[in-house]
Amino acid sequence: MSSSFLEIIELEDGGFALKRMDDDGEPLVVVDFSDEVIEFLGEHHAAVAKAMIGAGVQAAGAVTKAVMDADEKQDENRVLH
């Protein structure tokens, strides 16, 4: 994945998306609430979408770090003669 900056945008259909700031391509993540959830959350649905996307980005970062740490550990355990 590119290291460019990411942004959360509101889509024309009322959903929210995570995308690269410098890319007009397909969003990386889309959060779309049902009408029932929007009615329940009211004006707070944007904050909930932002929190959901933020949690996903943090989880992806943790997974990436774990994979990189495992790769480094594997490299340390190899003996090269």
C-alpha cells in the first residue's frame, strides 16, 4: 500500500470512504449504514463511521507490524555461511 496520506470522505449516497488524498481511484474502505442505523444514530453517524474506519486502520497497522516483526525474526534465525 502506498505511504501517501489518507482521508475520510462522505460519499454522495451518504456513505463514508477512506481513500488516498492524491488518488481519484476506488476507495480503500467504504462504510455504508442502513436507513435504520442512520435514524438510530442521528447526527452521530459520521462520528461512528470515522471511529470504525480509524479502528480498521489501527488494526491493519498492527497486523503489518506483526508480519514485519515475524519476518525480521526469521531473518535473524537464518545462518548464512
